[in-house]
Amino acid sequence: MSARKRKDILLVALGGNALIRKGQEQTIEEQFENLKIPVSQIARLSRAYRLIITHGNGPQVGNLLLQQECCQTLPPLPLEILVAQTQGQIGYMIESTLDSQLMELGIDTQKTLVSLISYVVVDEKDPAFRHPTKPIGPVFTRGKAAILPYPTVRTSQGYRRVVASPQPVTIVEKREIRKLIDLDFIVICCGGGGIPVVREGRTFCGVDAVIDKDLASAVLAREVGVDLFLIATDEPGAAIHYGKPEQQFLRSLTLRRAVRLLKEGHFPPGSMGPKIEACLNFIAQGGQRAVITSISAIEQAIAGEAGTEIIR
């Protein structure tokens, strides 16, 4: 394929609601059904774009941690292993659903899918390790939290384990991902923000931390030359005065205005903030388009008819 005819690269970062919706029982059947909404759109978009899919894993890691608390006969697994497990689980679910959708469109013989277990390098000196802020896993009573072998934080539900959420530095498999994209593979990677690792000499060592999947996706987008970066979530886009009578969803944001609104607190750290940061990072470092939209409006957002677009 010549460079002149080569398709643009689209990275779709799927939020946790792509699999699990509020109020559901979280059965595997429900999750497969939920996946059809974004994946059917991604299948159609594969005709026009080379594709990378990243995804969250918050509910799935939380469930694994809860299962560990319920089983005392086996030693608990470290967080890095749980992240790897969810990368395999969700990668399989996305890949099998996408394969079915591609076959329905009659393009099953033209596309090859691959799911990659992905490492993301973090800095062991990142301040986040000194001040963990990310609650994960089940809720404990105050008494139980006091005897746990790891730090906890008090939340609105009760006490939960708290871990660091460092900034992603680089994606270890970036060269492999780029080669696969150049061969027109659809690549599923960086699940849950990737397995956080630090360098020890010439090797990597996993750490107990979680990486924001949108920030990791923005790093990957820069490193492999993505043209269009789309974050699919459970909201139609970014809003100012969110949850208030004067709430207003934004169709577009310049870099300068987005930075100002972020500093003013319109985009909270635990929800829309990292998504805005990820888009800002992508555009500031040379990306062409960045869009935040709902799971059900991926195609419309790419067509410029939905979502919030970050522009220069």
C-alpha cells in the first residue's frame, strides 16, 4: 500500500461502560451485549481507518479484588497480575465481538485482529507513589481497614484500598503496535491503562499502581502516529457546570480554553479531567483531531456531528 493511499490511524479508547452499565448485574451475557454498541460502529469504521482499540478495566479489576477477599485458601495476586488478567479477558471479549461484527459486514477475510498484553513504563520517582489517590476494590469497615496489609482511604461508601496513579511515560510495545498497524491489523492494547512497570537495570518490574487508560492512550497515540484520537464514555461530551442547572455540553474547545476550564475545576480529576488532559496532550504534541463522545455516538463524532472536539 503506498503512502498516498494509506488510511489514517484511529485510536478508540473505550470506557468501562462499554461492557458494564449502571444497574446491571454485570453478567458476561450483559457485557457481550453492551459491547455490540461501540464495536458495531468500530467495525464499520474499519473500512476507512487503521484501528487501535484501548479500554478501561475498573469494574473487572474490582471484581477480581472482591473475589480474592472472598477466598482465603489461596495467596492473593498482586495488582499487576490482575491488570494482565483483565487485559486478556476484555481483549478476548472485544476481539470476538468485533470478529462477529466484521463477518456480518462481509469483511471478515480482509481484517486481522490481535490483542496484546501491554506494559506501560512509569517513573518510580513519580510523586504519585508518595501520595496514593486511587481507590480500588471492595469496601471495608473501619476495623477491617485498620488491619489490612496495604493503605486504605475513606470514601463515601466506606474504606477502600488506595494505590498510586502515576503518569505514563512510554508504551513498551509501541514498535510492535506500529508494525501491526502498518500491516492493517486491528490492534487491541493498553487495557486498563497498561500493566505499570519500572525499569530495574535492563529489565522491567511490575508495581502496585493503576494508570489512567486515557492518559496511556494519548501516549500511545503520540508514539505510533495516530491521526484521530477518540475517547468513548458515558457522557455526550465535556460539559461546564456539570450536574448544575446551568450545565452546558461543549461542541468544541480550543487548547487555551480547555486548559483554563480545567484549572477552574469544570473537569473533575476522577471523571472528565483525565480525558481532557489526554486530548490536550495529544493535540499539543502534534495530533490532528481529538474527540470525547458517548459510546453510542462514535461514528457521529468522527463525522463532526457529536461529542466535544479539542482544537488548536
